[in-house]
Amino acid sequence: MIYKLAGSNEKVLDALGRRVECLRLDRNWTQGQLAREAGVSRPTVERMEAGASTSMTSFVRVLRALGRLEALENVLPVPDVRPMDVLREGAPKRRKRARRVARSGGDLPATWSWGDED
């Protein structure tokens, strides 16, 4: 079964948890075995698979134990550096902080998206 990473935060966490569970079962590991390999507690694995919130450190440890840490490269790839920019400007300058944006009304938008849902 395919567990899509879409919808509310709760649905995304649930889908991630189910994926972790499938990877664990593909290795024929119990939750306790995965917990030992990852260096986390069994209840942490249980919560993660149930779609409950866990720490990013625990998530990274579980992915590493399952041999899937490289999958995070697809989630947050390193921004591209264009060779012509290096030639023109020298080493690229990385932003160190975000700039404040003035908002009219002061409220955040009701919904937010990456903009690539098509």
C-alpha cells in the first residue's frame, strides 16, 4: 500500500510512521530490535510508527538504522551553485538570515503550500 505524504500534519506523520513500519518489517525486525539498532527506546519507535510526534534526532537515528538516511537528501537537497555565478562573483555568498517582510493585516495566510502540488 502507498502512504502519500499529503494532507494535514497528522496525516503526513501517520504516513511517515507507516513507511517506517514497512521498512522495519521488511528487515524482519521487532520494534525492540529497531530501537536497539537506532539507540532509541521501544516506545519511541512505537510512537513514530503510530504517527505521533518524535524528535528529529530519533527520526534520523531510525533512518540510519534502517539504512535510509540518504533519503533525506531528496527531502532537502543542497541548493545548486551555478558555475557562472562563481566565475562572475567569486565564491557564492550564503544568506545568514531571513529578511523581515511587512504584512498588511498582520495575519498569516490560512493555508500554506510549497507550490508544487500540481
